[in-house]
Amino acid sequence: MTQSTSPPAFGLIIIGDEILSGKRQDKHLPKVIELLAARGLSLSWCTVLGDDRQRLTDTLRHTFASSDVVFCCGGIGATPDDHTRQSAAAALDEPLALHPEARELIMARVRQLAVEKGVTDDPDHPDTVHRLNMGVFPASAQIVPNPYNKIPGFYCQGPGGARVFFVPGFPVMAHPMIEWALDTHCAAWHRKVDWLERSVVVYGAMEASLTPLMERLEAEHPVKVFSLPSVDHPVHGRHIELGVKGERDPVEGAYRALLSGLQPFSVQLGPEIVR
């Protein structure tokens, strides 16, 4: 995929009924945010889906039509409630096929397990045949290496230029695989600049009255302006955290303009926050 100098939007799809039912707590969202931030990047969107093949297919079809880079966690196993591989193929209108490299990696794992158990590996054993199903990917798929147990994930490129990386739901596997994708396929977009976020706690203001100031700041400075209202904060009570984020030099200028722009308002300013 040809990379432009501007980073794409990064997205995250988390799959599993167990997340939506509350049986398990998601660990992917905070980790992906952390991994992106360490490279000067940020997450644009996140979707959580249950184990519904049609809904997953529809979501992936829309995703492949975009130009985003997306990490899809979960559902790439070979049990009846795993639908991700099949949905990816359907979304791309491609057949499923056993990936040759995936086959070799899985068979290497089978042989390793046989040695550990002191038995002879049998390529025709039902367990082996079942494991090989985990290497059945959309025909255009390429491998995402798994350093934990060598059973690979995969990635595909869509007609809109999107690249979607499919990894297991297990964080111990998924997170190193996402790091590999970021450092192998997204290195050109890593930011080398100093990223900064500055904000101030504002008491006694309404977001609606502050909106024109926020719009003016974004029009005049190459930063993002944010407003985080709270009605029951344990320390600050009802307030708005108003701030700007982006590269350090523009942020410093925009923040000065923010403080100046707040002077005509009948508001009280609280602590300033730097992240």
C-alpha cells in the first residue's frame, strides 16, 4: 500500500459476546490508545460487536471501503462462535483458502506440542485438521505473525485502500501483533514531533456560549480544540475542561489565545492541565 505523509484514521473493532454481556472486560481499547500514542498517533474510532456474522460482515464491508488502518480483535479461531475469517472473506467477496505460510506455522506448532507431550505428531489427526482451520483466510490475506504461540493472524487490503489487521481476542497475543503492524506497516506515519495537550478547568460556563471561541481557535490555529463537561466531579463539581491539543508550538499559541478569549466571559478559571 502506498503511504502518504499524512497519517490515516486509525480504527479498532472489538468482537465478542462476552464483552457486550459483561462476562469479560475489554483490555484492547486502552492498550491500542497507548500503542498509538507512543508513536505520536491517535485512535479515531472504536466499534464493539457481538458474535453476529452478518453484522460483522456489514461492518467490515464498510471498513474495507474506507482508507483507514484498522485493528480487529477477536473471532479468528475455529469454533462455531468465531465468524471473523468468514465475515472478512464475505466483505471482500473472496473465497476462503488455507494460507500456505499459515499452514507451515500451524504444523510447526503441532510438532512442538507433540514433542512436549512425548508423542508422534499426526497430520491427519482431527485435532490437527481443526487447528489448520485457523489458517484459512480470505484469498488475498497476508500473515500477521504471532510471537506467543506462532498461530498467525492476517491482514487484508480493501478496495478503498483500508488495511485491516485481524488478531486474536487474547490480549497477550493481540497486543504484540498490533505493535508489529504499527512498526512494520505504519512506520512512515509515526510522528517525530513533540505532541502536547493543554487545558484549563472552567467554572460557570455553558458549552453553547463557548462554542464560537472554540470554532475560532480551530480556524486560526492548526490544533484540535476539546471540551469535556462534568456535572459531578468529586473535586471540581460542575465544570468544563476546555483545551487544545496538537504539536507543541501551535498548541502553546492556541492556548494563549484560549485564555485570552475566555476573558470577556463571566467565568472562573481553575487548575491548568498539561498532558
